[in-house]
Amino acid sequence: MVNSTQTRVAIGIAAVVWFVIAFMSGDHDGQWTALRAFSTAGSIATLVLLAYDRWIWAWPLVRRATGKPNLNGTWRGELRSDFMRDGKKIAPIPTVIRVKQTNSQLWVTLFTGESSSVTEMSELVKEADERWRLTFVYTNKPRAEVRSRSDQHQGVCELYITGLDDSLTGNYFTGRKTTGEMKFTEWSKVRYGDAATALAASDFSKPKPFANR
């Protein structure tokens, strides 16, 4: 989704390009020149906006100005659930989330050893207290061999970038009326496709989502 800032930037770029083309053409009163300049300006502004949404927003210098965190990659941590099995709370579950992010959209996939989750909706917003919050709605799909004790379900997760280690920390709840906490303290720029590979990888380190830290 294009926000108001992007719209103003696009209009500004189009206006500047239109003026430059019209001025350099020398035919300041020509209707054809004006139309051609306007068309060219619109095309250039569109390309710049697309490039910003896909790549430019993530450049460190740009993010120093905007303050927006870059979550792209794989985050590794654990999930603590209040889910009861055989009358006992289950042990913490090693968990990873894979994030693909542009300026306007992001996609989150959650993996554990027994399941993966498909994101239905997600957003990254800055709260009034200046914390950044990642929220996503997901459908969890257990592997076939564990479906006898773990059904497919929907859930919502809210994670904040917190602490000196810039970890992702927060809570979740599901349609099975279970709740819990998640904390991801390690990060890799590689977007892994399953929990086993990510959990065994050696390229994880302290997260650095902000350009000015």
C-alpha cells in the first residue's frame, strides 16, 4: 500500500522532472511538449517509487533518516506455550521465523520442528511510545505425523523489538484457546525454509534491525 509520504514524494518527483523536461525542450508553450513531459515525469516517478519500495528503503543511509527497522532474514529463538499435554505444560519449543520485507509489505513464516505457519496478514507499525511492533495473523499447519495430537489452527502474534539486544519478543494466542510467549534473540540474513536447517545453522548472530546501532 502506498502511504501519504510516498504519494507526496511521487508528486514532487513528477513535478521536478516535468519542469526540467519542459524547460530544456525550449518549447515552453507547446502542448505536445507539455504532455510528453508530463507522461515522462509520471513514468519516472512510478519507477522511483517502485525502486524505493523494493530496495531503496532498506539502504542504511535511508533508514538512518526514517528509523525503520529491517527485519529481512531468519530469526531464531523459542516459544513457551501454556498448552497442556498429558496433564503437563509442554517444554519450550525451538522456533524460527522467516521474514521477507519491503517498505510497504512483509511476509512472515513461522517454523518449528512439528509445524509451519502461513501468514494471512501482517504489519509493522511504530507505536506512540516509539517501539516497533510486528503483528501477524497466521494459519499453523502441523506435519502429518503429529496431526493426531496437534490440529491445524489459526493464531495472532505480536512481537516488539525490545531490549539492548534488539530481540523480537512478544505474545501469541490461538483459536485453540492457547496462549504463550515468543522470543527471538538470534538473526541471520539467510531466509531458511525449515526449522531443522535454521536451528542447525552456524551463521546466526545478534540482531541488528536498526541502521543507527
